[in-house]
Amino acid sequence: MSAERKVIQEATRRVLLKDFLVQESARAGFGGLEITRTPMGTRVTLVCERPGILIGHRGELIKRLTEDIHARFQLDNPQIEVQEERAPSLNAQLMSEKLASTLERGWHFRRAGHSTVRRIMEAGARGCQVILSGKLTGERHRTERFKAGTIKYCGEAVHLWVDKGFYQARLKPGVIGVSVWIMRANSKLPDEIVVKGAENRPKTPVVELPPMEEAPVPDVSAATAPPPEAT
């Protein structure tokens, strides 16, 4: 098998594994996934809002989930590690799931969007954006955006400081896509420059200069007056 096919096969396996774990950990609040290859096997780190629901009594559910992953995706000695999300309001995936659940319960999309943005900003985010796309009010597809604070759309700042989450709300008119972007509070933008030791430098005294005297304006009326007429 060529290297290109191996890369495509590995990426496809990761996407299918993420979709499977999102469905299996829906009740626990899926907040993120990280897959790491180790000499002992494959370590799968799950971030959940309620890890106790996913682990089960004496770890029975997590053992069953590990066996299903090994049988379906052929991972080498999978080891699942469950972590609790300490700040669920700053997790983009969790907030997208909560917003989708709110829409499915019958909330108006504008009220739900503004409420989600306000909750994220109150939690301490630097900026956020909520995108709803689908049949929101009628038969035609439309897109609504709700934004607050500072958000970046391209460049290195997006990869470093912006978390993205996506989920689907299944309503009677159709499926609505819910995207949530959150910019972390500790993000540092490229145009923000801090000079080290600037606060310890002595301040330069401000010297007040005396006011400048205005030069007198010459009287040009006599120079421009017409000459007297000769008699």
C-alpha cells in the first residue's frame, strides 16, 4: 500500500472513530477526542462533561466500549482515558451540542443563539461566534451568525487559539447545522506586542516648553493701495 493510501485510510478511520464516540458518549457530554500512538498501543483520550456516565459501574461500560472500538476499527491495543471538562462553557464541542439540544426542545433560534453567546462570554472567553445553517424559519435554507468579542478567521491565530465545535439539530423541517467558535481568554494575537521590562524603566520627565510668541503680521494694506492720481 502506498503512503498516500495509508494517510487517507488513517484519516478516514479517525473521522469514523470520532463519529462513533460522539454517538456513544452523547449522554455523558462529548467534549473532544485525542488519538495518540504509543509503544504499548493506541491511547484514546475522551473529554466529557460527565465521565461517570461513560465509565459505568466498576468500569463496565468503558470496557465494553474498548472492545467495540477494537472490533470495529482494528486499533492496536486501544486504551481509553476519560477526562472531565472543568470549564464546559468554554468547550466549543459541548456548547454546540447544548445549543442543538436547545433547538430540538423548541427554542427560537435567535433566542438560543444569543443565550449561547452570552453564556460563553460570561465564562471568560475573548470572543465567540455561533453559526446556524438550515431551514430556520421557512422552506429555504439560510444562515444566521451570532458574534461577540474578538474572533479570527484565518492565519496561525486560528490554529492556536480558536476552538471549533459542530453538531446537528434534527428538527421536523430538517437538519440544522450548529457551529461554535470560541477564542480562548489567554490568546495572544500577532499584533499585540509586549516589551519586557518596560514597566521597570524610569519614566522620562516631561519638560514643558514656554509658549511661542506669535510674530506680528505686517500691514500690507499700504503696499497694495492704488497710487494717487496725478493732477
